[in-house]
Amino acid sequence: MASNEHIAVARGFNVPVSRKFSLEVARFIRGRDLKVAKRLLQGVMTTKVAVPFTKYHMDLGHKRGPMAQGRYPIKVAEEMLKLVNSAEMNAANKGLDVDALYVSNVITGKGNGGQRGGRHGGRQTKRTHIEVQLEGREKRKAPKKEAQPKKEVKKKGESK
């Protein structure tokens, strides 16, 4: 794991989105390059890219492509994109190379439950804590291959 100087973080507390949907979107963008993650989230918001649901997929219909069940959680994608952009700005303020960033971790958790107003006062609102971490990818150089002398292969019947 990299030190804190090479990580940019953005946190959203009590974001009014579904915890289950945010977990699926977090799995969808975790480990991806920053530009790819932003493009995927924008695709979800325009219902062009479906998020594969791997844990909370009971009674969901299948989508086109190699995925099985999926949905278009637009509200979650909007909030997640705000946090990704905020983390990108935090990385720029720290002096990190924005082109080499990737989404190293996305953490979702249960937020504070509030009461809905109206006749159904016993229902709680959906709240989620979301944390997005961006990290710089190290550019790896290919190892240099040193010229090694070739070993002579002995054929049957030959001797030195």
C-alpha cells in the first residue's frame, strides 16, 4: 500500500442513496483507471452502460453483453461521480499526476437513518457513507534482458 502522500480521498457522509446499489457501483469502478471510471459512471447516468449486480441480484432481469443481472442506478452514479471528481481535485492539489490515477478503493457503509415524514413515519430514509480513494499508478519499466551465452545442446552420439 502506498503512503498517504500518494493517495487522494473524498468522503461523502449520509449521502441519500441506497446502500445496496452503492455497493454494486463501488465494485463496478474499483480498480479502474480514473478516466475509465468517470466514463462508465456517465454511461450509467445515460442508461448506456449497465452495472452488473453480483450480490443483490434477486429477481433482476438480464442485460445485454457478457453480464448476467444488472441495473442503471442513476442516482448512485451521480453521487459517486461527484465524489470521484472531488477526489481528482484533491489529487491535483496534492500535486499528483492526474493522468496516472486509478480508483484504488471505494468503501460504502451504513449512514444515519432518518425518519420520513407523512403518514408512513415508521420508514427510514436511505443514507450511505461513501469514501473514494485514488492512487497513482507506478509506471513500470520492462526489465532489461541481458545477453546470456547460449548453452550448447549435445546430440546423441556426440562426445567432446
